[in-house]
Amino acid sequence: MASQMKALISRPLPLFTSAAILRAAMLIYGLWQDANSPLKYTDIDYLVFTDAARFTFSSASASPYTRETYRYTPMLAWLLYPTTWPGAFWFSFGKVLFAAADLLAGQLIVLILQESHVRMPTDLACRYASIWLLNPMVATISTRGSSEGLLGVLVMALLWTVLRGRVVLAGMLLGLAVHFKIYPFIYAPAIIWWMDEERTAKTEMSRNQRGMNRDGRDQASGLLGKAVAFLTLERITLALVSLVTFLGLNLVMYALYGAPFLSHTFFHHVTRIDHRHNFSPYNMLLYLTSALPSSSQLKVESLAFVPQLLLSTVLIPLVGAKKDLPVTMLAQTFAFVAFNKVCTSQYFLWYMVFLPLYMPCSSLLRSPRLGILALTLWIATQALWLQQAYNLEFLGLSTFIPGLWTTSLAFFLVNCWILGIIVEDLGLSSERKIKDG
């Protein structure tokens, strides 16, 4: 049985077929549950997406922001236009799209594992990619109607183009990803820091610039000389292209939808105080803030960004980017989600897509006992929180303190411990030899 399973996940065709069948089965089951159970399979966010798509195309002057709680780029509503057509099949179009995005992200994972920095054989790359493709949590979230799979494609495509040295395309993808969902901006510092001369000097212009930079360093080894040497052609190109792409998309959306686009897509996330379905330790503070608004200028929903951004955009990129870019991006994402003031299950997909790239050099895999312990604690602390949330929302019991708050702290501490393991593992991939295991 084990050998058959190993053979199944070692070849692209059976692996991706199994991943597609898994998602198709969950889509069909979701239709049945929605029709027969008071507890719906379809995520409430999907109803927001489809309502926004319907509002967008209802008239020439319509806007997706007519739908309350739509906090996304209009591009998402545009993509879901077929859901406005009559019939259950077309209503599920978005779920199919998100599930297909999972598969495309899986293909990009395989390509990244086969890149020159790893050179993993196809069978082994497929086995690691199965961590994403056959993950029931990933499949469930996508087939319930969460759009995070689209971000998985954009982020994996960004990483693949960076590793391939396709700087202009990488800049365009980075700008698009940040427009689509703000958080991918955290990858810019890591990518910029990773793009030193040895990794990117492939063109004649780059080689000429490298020679000039070395001559300059011989004459000016001080701070100014190092700053000049840092400004390589590739780094400048990536920054400019991503900025132009991001601003260009925003200008188009602003021209179409005006101030509501900026308010709902970007500004809302600075002051949001969502406290429902929120694993974050800030959960209780946000709940109290929503009930008892403060007149203070220093509000927790704004200050929460300080430790989060310090870790994910400064400290982790500086420590790890030059050692292992994919694992650094995992650590950045893990820190960003763990320290975010709003932490929901959908956000876990932001870092799960990096797990196949991390596991080959992971202590969690080299030491099965450590891996099992980490997975058990990660799941158990979530389950404890969900049990408290169930008592609150379905049974009407007050479980805010100590229940929800202490379980949120427990989950946060487990995440911090796992983040420490990931950071410690940075750089090991450059020392290991890939073995066909």
C-alpha cells in the first residue's frame, strides 16, 4: 500500500489527477451540504464575491463596493463574472477557478524544486508538491470559495521568475500581487536583498555594471561606495517595474470606482477591527475596541503592525534571504500571519504553499518526533480555540475570558516556536544533497 501511494505521488499525471479528483469530490459534496444542512459548506466570503460580481455588472455605473464588506480589488469581481449567469453550475464557477489555481500553484512548486538552486528530480519534486496538492485543508478552503489559491499562483510565479532571472516579469507579478492582496509586499525586501551580482549578472549590461561596481569599490569602500554597489541594474528594474505596475493598476481602478476603491481595498486594513473567527491574540482587544471605541490617537489596530512588519520585512529578510530565498519567504509569511491582528484559517494557505519548498531542508522532516509534535500542537491549539468559538457562537456561552483569549495565546506561542524552527533551518538547503528517498 505504501509503495503504491509513493508511486502515485511520484509522477505528475497521477498526482495532479488525484488532486483534481479530490477537489471535484469536495465541490460535489459542498453542493449537497449546502442543499441539505443548516451549516453551509460555502464560505460567506464567496457570497460576498459573487454579490460584488453581480453588482459590478448590473449597470454601467455600478460598483463592487455596493456590496457591503467587499474589501478586495475589483479584478476579483471581474474574474467571477460568470457566477452572475443563471444556474448552480455557473454559481460554482469561482470555486472551480480557485481549485484550478491550486493545481497551477502545484505545478509551479514542481518547477521551482527543479530549479538550479535545488535541481530536484521530478519524482522527488512531485512528492514534496503533494504536501500542497493533496492537502485536505488547502482543498477544503479553495472549494468552499476562498480566493487564496489565486494568491498562491501569483506568489509561486513571482518566486519562479525571480529564480529564473526574469526580472521584468517578476516586477510585474510583484506589482499585480500587491494590488490583488496587500501582503505580498513583504517579499520585496527579501528579493531585493537576494539579488546580488553573483545571482543576477547574466547580461552584458549587468557584467559591465559589475565591473564598474568593483572598480568603484576599490576606490570608495565606505558607506557611499557600498550604497552605489547595492544599486544594481536588476534591483532598480525590479523596483521600478513593480511600482509602475502597482500604481498603474490602482490608477485604473481609481478612475473606474473612485475613493471607495482606495477606502475598501487598502485603507480599511489599517484600521480594521474584525474580531470574529480570529485566532490572533489581538482578538480580545479588537472586540473591546469595537464595543468601546477609544478617542486615543494610538490605537491597537494600527500599532499591531509594528512587530509584524519589523519581523517580516526587516529582520527575517536580512538574516535569511541570501541563504535561501524560498525558505525566507516562508518565514516572512509565517511571521506576518502569526503576528497579524486578524488571523483566519484562509491566511494559513499563504504560508502552506511554501511548505513543499521548505520540507527538503526542514528539521521537522529530519526529526519525525519534532515534526509530529509541531503538527500536533498546531492542530490541537486550533481545535481548542474552535471549541471555545463554537460555545460562543452556537451555544451562546460567554467564553471570551479565559477561553478564547488563552487559546489564542496558546496558538500564538506554538506559531512562534515553529517560526523559530524555520529560521534556524535557514541555509541548510545549500548544504544538503538531494537523495531519492
